[in-house]
Amino acid sequence: MIRYKPISESNPLVLASVSPRRKAILTQIGIPFVPVGSNVPEAGYGGMNMSDHACQIAVRKAESARLSYKGRWVLGADTLVAVNRWVFGKPRDTNDCRAMLLKLSGKRHRVMTGFCVIDPDGSRVHLESVMTRVKVKELSDSEIESYIRTGEPFGKAGAYAIQGIGSFMIERIDGSYTNVVGLPVCEVVDALVGCGALRAFPLTLKE
């Protein structure tokens, strides 16, 4: 017995994010959704490990979006990048971009996305984090400055977009590619099906 109406064209998922990358991913895989922004700060959870940090922000985003969309399925997500002891969110300005790219240059780093699913009753039914390891080539000063001038690093965790111009710097990845873009598709779909938000996947019928 289905407890709640599943996600469909007439009952779209509420995505607690206005990230163009997350919106593009959900559009690509055919999940109907409504994007909702939030004013949840993406920093300030000192003392937590990377996974807990990302999950905590994802929960807060989802709970914030639910205030305006009660009775709906809600998905919140947050992506962080870490190299050694440094954890990066989105760069604040050009200097922040440059500092992040210099720290990533020639190193392996971790990309962590935490995501949270809230059911129509407002219960948190799934919370998970997914990690991908990424190797960046040695970047010259010229490459860093040219990349910053494209404008692409701004608004991206770790100051690069693997699906865009920033792909030139990626030597290899170990794990989910879509996780680095901003939403781990395999794990998110499994979670939505598992908690009843999707009756089945891929979606084939409009309701």
C-alpha cells in the first residue's frame, strides 16, 4: 500500500536548491521537480567531520524548503570539497578562488555530497553522504588566472566545474561522477525509490 502520493508531473519533488547543476541533473534523468532557494548558511559547523557537515547543511536546506511546501517530498543536498585539512564550499571572491585552486593543484581531493529526503508528513526518511576522490593535474599560474577569468569557478564548491571548462584540470576520478557535479544520481534514485517517493525508476507515465 502506498502511504503517500509518489513524485509525478502533478506532484513534483521539491528540490531545496537553485543550483543549476542539480537542476540539470534532475532534468536529465526525468524527475519532475520545483527548485526552492534557502538562506541556510553553508559554513559554521566547526568540529564536525566532512560527512556530518554536508549532511547537516542538507537537512537544514530540506527543512527550510518544507516550510513553504508542506505535504510534498523534499530533497536537500550540499556538496563540499576537501584537500588535506582544508574543507571548501563555494569561493567568496577572486582571491578565494585562487587560494582553492592553488591548494587543489597537483593533489587528490575528496568531494562529499550530503543529501536528505523528507516525506510529506515532514519526517526525515533518508540521510546519506557520498564521497568521490578526484585528482587534479599540476596547474600553472596562467591556467589558474585564465580559468578564474572565465567566471566559471564562482558558485562552485572547490572553485571548479568538472562538467564544464574545469574538466581540463581533472586527471582522474574514483567514484560517482555526478556526485562531483553536485548530486550522486545512483544513490539519490535508490533513496527515492526505497522510501516510496518514486514508485519506480525510470519514470515512464505522467500522472
